[in-house]
Amino acid sequence: MRGSQGVNTPLRSPQGENIYLKTEKGNHKGLPLLPPITTYTNLLTQNSRLRTQNYKNIMLSRIGNSLFWMGRYIERAEHIARYTRVQYVSSVDAPLGQNRELILESILDMAGSKDAYLALHEKLEDDKVIDFISISEDNAFSIISYIGRIRENARGSRDNISIELWEAINRFYHKVNELMTSEMPSEEIEFFARRIEENSYITKGYIENTLLHNDVWMLISLGMHLERVIQVVRILQTKLDDIEKLEMNTQESALENYQWSTTLKSTEAFDMFMRCHKTSPTRSHVLDFLLFDTQFPKSVAYSMNRVRDCIEGISFNQEESRKESLEFMAGKLACRFQYLTIEEVEDRAPQFLKRTLDNVYELASQLDVKYLKYN
């Protein structure tokens, strides 16, 4: 009860620091003086509001940061695992003109690990690339490192998530670590990646079905959908680069169709794409489906709508102008994908994707700087 602290005891913030009442004689380092009886009730009310605001600030800083990044790392680990699996395993059935080195380079590019890999290895080799992406201790951004970060962020917000979700994440971590060996042979990537994907689905199920759909759930969902936009755009950028690298030959058409098919499989979109378009994957149709289809959960348009909804639903205490607010930035991005058509962007797809990625990174940066950064 509020009154149980007494007037001679400093109020305590949720972080454990003392909050002293201000009197005519200023802020005291010792016990606070008894304020005039006429203002005592007002002071208690003010401090109650202060404690409530402090709690919200903590929720949107230390704990909020953990929840947000937990969502992002879940999505990132899943996408990198699936992309690596699909690209590498599908290469067995690739057209003869498909360059093996191009596939390995594509995997490293999508994961953002090419420079780090080449700093340690002189050339691209199957076993070394797969090991580096999946479990290598030399790669701070390996899949296994992201699983560890998911668990650490869940631990940091343990009191705010359900016991079922925590146990699912803990099992996820231990199951993946059981697969650890001194090196990951390339032929084992299928089994390893499938375990990552399956446990990611399970974790998302617990997020959706065991949490109150309040700020906690929305911060995790915000992280997941923001990261999903980033990963899908990176996949499209990587595939456009891959196709550009293909040599001009009689198999060019077959090779390009293969690239767009694996793009869809890398985003779990192949089956739904075929049901919607009923034709072989082409550049125009694949870009249209993965960028602008608001009914497909892996599309950029769908995820940006979810990002906007989460930001509007979270209790951000925004004091800046409307144009500088997160709601405005997210809403503007979401509307861009609502009303643009593929015909307007297809000819400048690389530039459009880069601009989209820059905008999403800026939104994430503003969210971090304004509300999630803590000391």
C-alpha cells in the first residue's frame, strides 16, 4: 500500500533508487521533511504518477530493449537458416550452368558475413562456408550466436513473459547446442536448419498464444515484423545481384527461373505464389508478390502494416512533432506499399529496395535512440 512507506521514508523507483520529495528547502540527501498538510495529498499523487512514468520508461528501455531484440533475433536466425538450407540443398537440382561459388557467395551476402568470412579464408569452400554461417565461433553473427542472444534477451525480460515461452526458448537453445560439433559439414545443413526453423515456429506459437496481447507482446511482434521486412528485402537484393552475375548463355532463362523459384522457397512463399499466379516465377510476379501482397504474411506490405499497428498500439510517450514521430514514419512506409504497384518500381527495383532498407533501418534506429536505449 502507498501509505505503508510513511512520510519519513523515501519513495523507491522500480530501479531501486530513492526519490525524495521536494520541499521549500530543496532536495535533501537525508530523510525528506514533512510537507505542509495541505500539499501532502498532491505530492503523493505527483509521486505516484512519477513512479508510473518511471515504470513505463523502464518498460520501454531495459525490458523493452530485450523484448524487441528477442523478436528480431528469432526472425533473423530463422531466415538465415532457411535461406542457407534452400540455396545449398537446391543447388543439387540446379541447371548445369549454375555456378557453385555463386551459391556460396549468395549465402554469405544474404547473411552479411562475406567480408568476415574472406578475412579468415582465402576461397569459398562448401564446408567452410556452411560451418561459418551456422556454428563457427569465429563468426559473431552465426546462426548459433543468434540463438544464444534470443535466450539472453528472454532471460532479461523473464518476469514479463510466460513460463511456457521461457521454457520453449530454453529448449530451443539446448536442442540447437546439442547439434554443436567441432565443425559443421555442408551435408548436415539440411538437418541443422530444419531444427532452427521448427523451433522458431514453436517459439512464435507460444508468443502468440501464451502472452497477453499488451505492450510486451507488441514489442516482440514489432521486432519480428521489422526484422522480417529487413530479411525479405535482403533476400530480394541478393537474388537480383545473383541474377546480374549470371553469364549470358543459352541457359540464361532457365537459370533465372531457378533463382526466382529458390527466392520463393527461401521465404516459404512458393506454394502460395503458385496458387495465386499459376505460372512459372518471373521477376515481375515474384517482386509483386513479396513486396505488395497484403494477404501474404511474409510480404513487405503485410509486415509493414503490422509494424505500424504495433507502434500505434504501444504506449510511447511522444513529445516530438507529428512528422518526427514513430507513428508518422511507420505509417508513411506502410502506405507506400499499400498504394505503389510493381509497374512503378520494377525498372528501378535495386534502388527501391535500397531505399526501403534505409528507411526501415532509420525507423529502427529512431525507436532505439528515443525509447529503447538504456544505461
